Amino acid sequence: RQPITAFVPYTGSDITRMTVKQLRACDLVGKVYLLTTGEARADIKGCTFLKVDSLLGSKSLRLLSDRSNSAYTLLIIHDTLIEFGQFALERFLSVAESTGSGIVYSDYFDIKDGKRTTHPVIDYQPGSIRDDFNFGSVLLFNSGALKKVVQKQRKAESKYAGLYDTRLALSRK
């Protein structure tokens, strides 16, 4: 059984196909879901579409939690070109397992006009409540911790701050 269920934003661009291709090539990834706020326009082999009101809303996080049937849940939060480096998902998984963290994220690179720019992210500190905290585009959740947190937030109805609420709740665990 593969330890990761992946959720990828879908807007109809070819970027999504490239990201999905990388995920499908990794033995760690089982099911891949495409999150769309519109209508599914193209069939991407091996993926299931999920319609959401908002990518980062409370309802969406509940849906991810309900649909993830693996030890870890991978969420890509931006519909942008993602190039996973060699063994990137293996490293994410290794860090998640060795630290017991509820959420894992990493430094990343932007590529604009053929130029690569580094974006180091800051370590998460207890009490970090900023809503603009930069996690990058790829987040790996411990599915068990995610399910517990989301279950406690069942009545939350935030259209845009679901991820923020979930992150804060995970930091308290």
C-alpha cells in the first residue's frame, strides 16, 4: 500500500498534467485527486476530480481528510509548475516519520524566465499565528493527525481560512 494520497489543484492547465505525471511516477503515491472550483474539463488518467468551493476552505480540508486513505496526505496549494527533485517525496516522508510532525513543508525554488531563485522557508515556531506564513506549495500531512483535527473542527465554515485553522490546530498537537 502506498503511504501518500495526493491532492492537486486543477484549473485546466498543462501544469497540472506535469505535476500529476511526477506524482504517478513515484511508488509512494497511491490515489491522486484533482481539486477544482469549476467543472472538470479533461480526463487525466489515474485521477479523480473533486469539486470544492475553495481550495483552502474548511469544507475542502474535511473532504481531503475524508478521502485520504493513506498514512500521509500530500496537498499542493498552488496551481503552479512543481518539479519534485530527486527523492523529494521520499525525503518528505522520512522527515514526517522521524519527527512525528503533523505537517511537513520545505524550501523551494522558483523558476522564472529560465532563472532559478531559492526560497528558503522559516522553521515553524510554537505561537506562529501569521496567516501569511510561507509553507511553499507542497504540504505533507500526517493523515491521522489531520483527521483528528478536522473532526474537531466539523462545524467550522471558513471559505478561505480552513488551512490556517487546521495548521494552528495541528501545531497544538
